[in-house]
Amino acid sequence: MGSEEEPKEGFPKMVNPGKATILALGKAFPHQLVMQEFLVDGYFKNTNCDDPDLRKKLSRLCKTTTVKTRYVVMSEEILKQYPELAIEGLPTVKQRLDICNDAVTEMAVEASRVCIKKWGRPISDLTHLVYVSSSEARLPGGDLYLAKGLGLSPETQRVMLYFMGCSGGAAGLRVAKDIAENNPGSRILLATSETTIIGFKPPSADRPYDLVGAALFGDGAGAMIIGSDPVLSIERPLFELHTAIQNFLPDTEKTIDGKLTEEGISFKLARELPQIIEDNVESFCEKLMATVGLTDKDYNKMFWAVHPGGPAILNRIEKRLDLFPEKLSASRRALMDYGNASSNTIVYVLEYMIEEILKKQQQQKKECQEEESEWGLILAFGPGVTFEGILARNLTV
């Protein structure tokens, strides 16, 4: 394997030997599409709730989240089969896990197949699997069921990352980068899969934060192929992963708080989360950027693939770093079209990022404008509070 092969047309940028690259992306969703404008009526009808104050609050939240559409596993058919899911206080963790375990595997298999097809090499060339989810719990884990569903070799080496929340996709990318760079010739499938059924609950005045989840979170799966030294006659490297780091903020473990109970998973997001991210994001970015001599003067020359935890987080980052509004447009589009789909969402952001980069490059050539920096940051924030970040090079032209 190596970069001496003839590159595919449209992707001639040189790849640094030994550095991990993203070689393909894929995504998949459940069949149920929810339009945000109809969410409130459907949610209150399905949970037999008629509290006007809660209805008003959810209506307001549905507008402020900026989400327009989402995909969800939950359906009227599931609620007919498991009516206890919509009743407060019943022990339903077994029923939830029965639904979730099957659903996340099905979506992960579909997203992985899409990704492998785009990659262009046979599935037998995959050597490693990294599987990420905060929506299931079983032994053996979803990594084995995904490997089985895809027909991977029994010799495929597997890593499973559970309950990392919104930072899971970026964490999986960091782990896949390490595997790729320490195992020459390896090809890693990174798959993420999530569903909100694990935490679905009827509205309650005692849990006002649940309404934020109802207005914001979505379901789906994502997949990436990662490897170093791509065969450029076959493979199409999208991003080079230069440096990856993870930091946690001491004494913030209750800011994103989740517990698995007899009623499923209960999440609680503290109001100060956007402020905590704003206060710490600049110093975190500087650590990554310093590795190649970039400074805050380069912020608006770079690309930004940021997990859209919610509009407040994106707004705070944009404000703190003084970013041009278009710099976070890929993140805002992903949020608008898919909601916050936890670990999956960074895949959706990267797909939009590629689309926008190619469009901008064509415009720059047409208008003889100066090209932007090839460097950018992939960022995500999760329980801990944990910051995940990767300094990446754009390889698309």
C-alpha cells in the first residue's frame, strides 16, 4: 500500500506517509421521519398528556432548537406493542433494550454497507472495527452483532465504546486513527448508531429537561473507513487526521448526567453547559492548532466540523472565536436536518463539510479568489465534560 499509485481524478492532494485518513463516509436512518412542526401534537397524543403548560414549553423549544426534521425509531406501531413505554413509572428497561439492540444493529449495518460501497474495496480488506453507541447494553456487545451482520472475518479486531454520548463519534475517530497509524496496511470501519427509545418518556412537570431532549435529539447511524497510506488508484482520501486529543474538565461530571434505571436512561443537561464549552473551547483549539503553527488569526481561514449539541453551543463557539457565520454552516445544517443524533452527528457534519468545501473551491477558481487553509478542526463535547478534538487536513479539491 502507498501513495505512489495514480490518484483518482479530483483528489490529487499529497497524503503524508503514515498519517491516518478518512477514506469514506456513510449514514443510515430509521424509516420514521418527524417534521418538527408536527412533533408536539404527536408526542402529546402518543403519551396521553394534556398539560397545556408543558405543551406550550415544548412548542417553544421546538422553535429554538432550529431542528426542522429528524428520524426516529419510535412509532405508533411500537407504542401499540409496548404501551407501557408511554406510562410514567413502569419498569421498561428490558422492553427498551429489546427494541434498541435490534434497531442500532440494523442501522449500523446499513450505514456501514453504504460506507464500504463508497470506499470501493472488498469488505475482506477491513482489519478492525470500532463501534460506538450510547443506546444499547448487552453482552456480547453491538460490535459483534455488527460484525456478524456485515459478514466480517472472525479475525477482525474489535473495539467498543459505550455511553460516550455526543463525543462518541469523535472519540471513535481518535481511536481509529491510533489503530491505523500503529498497524500499517490496516483498514478500520468506525460505526456509530443511536436511538432515543432508550430514554423516551412521557412529558412531566417534574422533569422539564426531558422536553429539551424531545425537541432536539434524533436517531440514526454513521460510518467511516479510516486508514493510512491510501491506494490512490482505488481509494479517495477525504481528510487527513493530523493530531487528536481528548481533555476532560475537572468537577464537571454532573453537567451531563445520565443514569440507566428500570425506566430506561435518564439524561439531565445542566443549563451552564454552553457557558462551560465557551469558556474552555479556545484554549483547547489552541493546543491542536499549535502543533502546525496555527494561531487565532487563522480561525476564519480554517474549516470547522463541530458536533451541533444545540444552537446555544454553536452560538457560543461562534461568538468566542469570532467566527464568520458560514464557518459553522455544516454543523447548523446537520442539526436542522437530523437533530442532535449523538455520536452519529459528526459524520453528517463531515458530509456537509465536503459538499461546502467543493462548492467553495469551485467558486474560488471561478472568481480567482485566494484559497482557504487546508487545515480545520473536528470538535465534539460529551459527558465529563469531555472535549474531543482532531486537527485535520482537507484532501478534497
